[in-house]
Amino acid sequence: MGLLFYFSVIRDTILNFFQNGIWVLGFFYLLIKIFENAKLKHFSKYVIAIVLGILFINAIWVNIDRFKYIN
């Protein structure tokens, strides 16, 4: 496997994470702007961190799964 393949996997992981993560950030940004509540703002920070963590693990998992079909 060439170096180009590894760069492709890393690039796809980053792109997948940011393409899905922007929807999470946009949703909670609009939610906080519509409902101005201190508890909601505090709670959404934790939810954003958890969801972005799950999306990052998913992006890595999907792109590592590509190795299974190469070998």
C-alpha cells in the first residue's frame, strides 16, 4: 500500500468528520439563538462534545474499514 493511500484515508477521515460535524454545530447554534436559556447553553456544550466525539470515532472507523477490502 502506497503513501498516497494513507493520505487518502486521512483526508477522507477529516472530510467525513467536518462534513457531519458542521451540521451538529449549526443545529445547536440555531437552537441556542432561538431559545436563549442558560441551562440549554450549558447542556448543549456537553452534548456537542459527546456527539462530535462519536462522529470522530465513526469517521475513523469507516475509513479504517477500507483497509479490510484492500488486503
